[in-house]
Amino acid sequence: MKKFRVLPFCSLTPLALLALATFASSAQAQSQPSSQPSSQLTLYGNIDTAVLWSSNTNAQGQSLTSVGSGGYQLSVWGLMGQEDLGGGLKAFFRLENSFNADTGAVSLSSSFFNRFAVLGLRSDDWGAVSLGRLGSIGFDYTVLGYDLTNLDTYGIAALGAVPFVNLKINNAVKYETPRLGGVRATLMTSTGQEAAEASSAGRYTGLAIEYASGAFKTRLTHEVTHGSYATTLDQSGLQDKRSTLAARYDLGSYAFYGEAAWITGDLHLTPRGRLLQGGVSWRPSPSWTLIGEAGVYDYSDSDGRPTLSHLVAQYHFSKRTMLYAFGTYVDNHGGSRVSTLFAAGAAAPVAGQSQSTVGLGLAHRF
């Protein structure tokens, strides 16, 4: 007789755990009486791979050709769900991980759910409260519904209106009001590193107010970020402060976006100064989308003045599969050192040197 061995729980792969969780959720939903509150569980993701060419990727001014993950948007997978608790109250969660589609590796090994780890409660009457690793105010009010490319990897995000380290905030609590007469607001705070030696280390606070009416919407944001603490370097007393004003107008097959950001403080997540950016998109048919964006960043402490231009063409095979091509150019005036790539540790050119990137990629959402 053939014997079967029961594997310990810790030996199961994440994919196996995911399959078990999905099966268990489906079985639970089917076994619940229809009179009980319902629950939902969704597996979702995006796989994006591109062939890329970039100029001036090192001090010698050499170019680089590569196959890269996330040429337009990050490759991610995640789980999200909600449960109806009755009386208009719902519990919700979201867990999301980013990975490198060109190698299969997790993009950030120190944090498995490096994109989101969210748990919260939502009501149509009083709004929503969420806790965990959350999108910042800058992320929520730029990526979601304002920037025409959702801050794509090689676009105006590289200028730094939303610093890369501020896209996601750990140990955070967020409150979002319901929309009242076209107005909604979000308040967010974080306990930061939670270091006893420096209580303010990594702390974050943010506020946003938005007004939307028909095809037009506009918003104001303000964010304050404290520096980090380490035994070798304590920056917890330093702050990055940034305020932004943005608007978007959707008119038929066209959409228009503009934003101004004012950056102050002594932490210098990006240089102090003023940043202007915006763009226009055109969808001549259901299959094609063309996007053009540009921005300029005037540094207040130096003559740095990087400018960025970005063009994207998208062909949609379906609602889930897209072929895209793009070209991005950064002109680093006055000794600035901005890369075309919006990522930690991006291969930036030497100070004052321009950089160009072109790419052709395929993305599929599931």
C-alpha cells in the first residue's frame, strides 16, 4: 500500500498556502447560509516585462540594454477581500507583493508584502479607517486618479514630487471621510521606526482635501516626514515638508493633468524647491492610448533645474493585456542628477549629464 506523508505547515510554499486559502474561502462562502453576511476574496496582479535601452548609466557615460521588470508598472500579485458585517459596516484587507518578472525574484527581500499590508473597517456613513503598511497621501492622491500614467516607472515620477521612500508608510493609521457634496478628506499618521532612543524617527503625517464634480477634480495635500534613526546616524530631528496642488479634467477621449509641489525642510528627501508637472492623454480608439507628460524642478539651494519629457503609446489587446512603447528624456541642468528611472538605487547619470531611456514592453493584469 502506498503511504502518504503529511507535510508540516512551515514547509508549504507561498503558492500552496495561497491555493489552500482560496479553496478554504470558497468552501466557507458556499457553506454559509444566504442570510449571513457575505465575504469576498480576490487574487489579483500584474506582470510587466520590457526590453529597455538607457544612456549614460555610469560615470563613464556608457549605455545599457536590458530585459527589465515593470517597464510601465510594477509586477505585483496580491490578495484583497472584504466581509459584510451588517448595518453598512465592512471589514477589508489587502496584501500585495512586488516581484521581478525578468528573474522571478522578490523585489524587496526584507519585506514579503512590500507593497501593502492593510486591515480596516469601512462604512458609507462615516468613512474608512485602515492600519498597517499603507499608501501615503502622496501615493493615494497622485497614483490613484490624477497622474495620467499612474506614476509609471520611467515617467515624471522620477522628478520626485512623491519621493520613492514615501510611496508606502509602515506602522500607519489612515482615516478617509465619505464624500460629502463632492468633497472628501484623508488624514494619516505613522509611529515611524518606533525606536525608544528617538521617538520621532521615521514618523509621518499627511493631510489631503479633494473636490470633485463631474469630469473635474482638484486636491490639496501636505506631508511631513521625519528622518530615520541609526546608532551611526541620527536624522530623526530633520523633516521633509511638501505641499501640492493638482487638478485633472477628463473630456471625452482626452484627459488633462497638472500639479505644483513646494518642497521645504532640512531632511532633503528631494532638494528644496518648486516642481511643476503635467500632461495630456488622448484615446483615439478603444485600442490606442497616447500620453505625453513633462515636468521641471527648480532647486532653491542651487542652480539645479532638471527637466523631464515623457511619451507613451499603448495598444490594448484587451482590458487586461497591453503592448506599450515609451521614450523618456531628462536634461540635468545646473548639476542636478535625476535618472529616468523611478526606483531606489536607480542608475543615475553623473551630475549635469542628460539621460534617455526607450522601451518596448508587454503587460498583463489578472
